Amino acid sequence: MGNVWVDRLRLALYQPDIPQNAGSLLRLSACLGVPVDIVEPCGFVWDDGKLRRAGMDYIAQSSYARHRSWEAFHAALVDGGRRLVLLTTLGEDRHDRFTFQAGDTIMVGRESAGVPAEVAQAAHARIRIPMAVGPRSLNVALAAALVTGEALRQLDGFAEDGGQGGLDGRG
């Protein structure tokens, strides 16, 4: 498969509550070559079978780092010179009108509570997905996938095509 882990973009999960979403995003990581940062504490036991159920055998193929706290993650982010782009329903900018830069880290918040004000204020940008009137929000894994796809498109950052297409009907 070659080295897909070119650090052009990262995805961060802030204290995820739902193991199935975390597993799905680790699968996304493996398939698109986007490393994931997990900001703990998680709302579930990391080795929970539900995490493995959604992520399947892709978890072993993903690249992820676990950070013991927001402070530890933020220090690593700042030391790495990265921009933090927060995906939030309260975002000022639409994701499809935002200009992503190589090295950006896209963060999604907790499914139950988003992120605290301290985290939102630390973000270089707060973006949102334009939606129909009425619904509150998309599932965090779907939202992260949609925005990650747009960022990779802008950055010409999709991994080399392994010739397997997208969906193969096997899960």
C-alpha cells in the first residue's frame, strides 16, 4: 500500500463518548491515510468490543495517538506548529468555503456535549456544515468524514488509489 501516512492532515476526537463512532473514524483513518488523535478521557473503555466492531480489522491499519488530556494534546499541537480547525454547529465559517492548509488538524467534539469553551477558543478556526433547517447536527463520524474529504480534496491529499474502489459490499 505504500506510505500513506504523509502528515498533511490529522483528525482529532475530543473525549469521544461512543465507541462505534471512534471505531468508524479509525477505519476512515486506515482507508484515507489520515492519522487520528484521541483526546482522553474517553467515555468508554478503549478495548471495548464495540470499538472493534465498528473499526473491524482496520484499527490495526490506522495511525492514531492517544493523549491523556486536552493540555497534553494542545501542547503537542502547538509544538508541531499545527492549526486546530474545530468542526462545530456553532462555527462561523462553512466547511465548503473554508481554505484548509497542509498540516491542519480537524477536531470533532464529544457526541454528548461538543467541546468546552476553552477548547473552542483555542481553535484557529471554527467551521460548520451547512444543513437543512430543523435538524440539530449530523452524527460526529459522518460529519468528520464529510469535512475530512473536503480538506483532502483541497489539499490534493488523497492516498494513492489501491484500485479497490470505495464500497465493496463486504462491510
